[in-house]
Amino acid sequence: MNSNRLPAFLVGLAVILFLAYSSLFVVNEREQALVIRFGEIQSVKSEPGLYFKLPFAFMDADRVQYVEKRALRLDLDNIRVQVNDGKFYDVDAFVVYRIADPRLFRETVSGDRESAESRLRTRLDSGLRRVYGLRGFEAALSEERASMMTEVHRDLNTAAETLGVRIEDVRIRRTDLTPDVSEQTFKLMESERLAEAELIRARGNEEGQRRRAIADRQVVELVSEAQRDSEILRGQGDAERNRIFAEAFQRDPSFFEFYRSMRAYVSALGDNNTTMVLSPDSDFFKYFETPDGNRTPRAGTTAPAPAN
């Protein structure tokens, strides 16, 4: 090759390489590309691969703008929402979205994620306030929370479609009471628990009194039955004793009379401090005079003759 042509060849090769480099672009699996020519979208490349375009992007010929294809996350923290009874929650939420229509995304927000997320954040804030505002204090902490998120998802997706964005999920990360409401709620729960405790104690006392009354009645019934049975047994015992005494008296009346007198002496004279004033002729002392209880006639008197 002529040495004079070498510089021209190198320049030509450089130009060709530059044109080739300027005409090629690569799209990977995590993104999609918009080919823009003089401010107008010429094509959208959503599949990964190697593509061609017109060179000289600096002349506003074909320019490539990349947008995300994968799912993106938008966090919204410390939103203060009010429920319909006037209480407030501090809510943290997040949205998972995907750029479904790159062409519309470019036309509405010039392909700027920050602008799109700013609009989504405003709409999410509004949706959360509306959904919470229609419900009571405990709804966000109950099973109704899933339906609330469905409503927010539906509202947000309507706004997102105008940006070329599709909402895939809306979630609440945190739902806390504000400090002042939390203190009020704690006091309310404390008073409710105290009232419930008082009610339980009152019911316990009532039940205790009822059971004590039943027990007292059963005690009275048992004692009455025992006293009745004891009186019956005592009567039966007395009757049996009297029967035995009667049989003994019939067998040996003199011994029975002697035994009864001895028992009377024990009862009457058992205490050393006992003082008795009786006539010496009293029948009570007849066994003191003779063992058989027959009195000896006094001087000047005649003993009665025995009966024939």
C-alpha cells in the first residue's frame, strides 16, 4: 500500500468504525429502549439484543433513551391519615410498579422516573387518606386491611395508566397510632380492662354468695337430718334401755331398787361440797341403816306383822 494513502485509509476506517459504533446499541433484559429521531419516537425495543439506528445523535438524529423494564419500588413514609372517628395513624406504604408503555411514559413525563414517582406519590397519598377516612379506628388492624389495599391499588392504577405505568402491588409496611392518640387509646383500653375486671369480680362475688348460700342451706339440711336421726336413735336407745331396765326390775325388783339407790347416792353425794337437809326417816337413807333397806323398829314401837 502506498504510504501516501495510509493516513486516508486510517481516517476512513476510523469514520467507518465511528459510524458503526454510532449506529449500534444494545438492549439488555432489564431495560427497554426508545429510538427518538428529531424529538419523535421512531420505535420501541423491548426485547434484549443488538439494534441499529441512524448515527450522529449529537445532530438530534436517532437518539436512544433507556427506561427500566424490571419491577420498581416506590416508598412513601410517615403519612398521617385520619379515620372517620377522628383518630390519626402514621402509615408507611410502598408501591411496586412497572413501566408497561414506554412510549406513553416518554410522552407524559419525558421518561423521567422522578417525575412519574412524584405523581404516583401524590396519588398514593390521596388514595390512602380516602380509604382510611371511610373506615373506623380498628379497620386498618383487622382483616379489612386487605380490601383497603385493593381499593388503593385500583385508584392508583387508574392514575398510573395515564403515565404508561402498571401498578403491580400496594402494601402497608407500618400502621402506628400517633403518640397523642396512642396515649388516649392506652387510657381507654386501661379503663375498659378495669371495668371488665370489676364486672368479673362482681360476677365472682355474686357466684360466691350464691354458692355459699347453697352450701349453708345444705349444711342446715344435713344438720337437721343428723339431729333428726340422732333423736330417733336416742329415742330408740332410751326405749331399749327402759326395756332392759324393765326386764331387770321384773327379774329382781330388790336388786334393781338397790342399784338405783346407789346411782342416786353417787349423783347426789359425789361432790364433797354437797349439803343436803333431809329427814333421817327419809327413804333416801334406808340403805344406810340396813343392807336390805328394811328399817329396824324404834324403841317403844312395834314392828308390823308380816302379811299372811
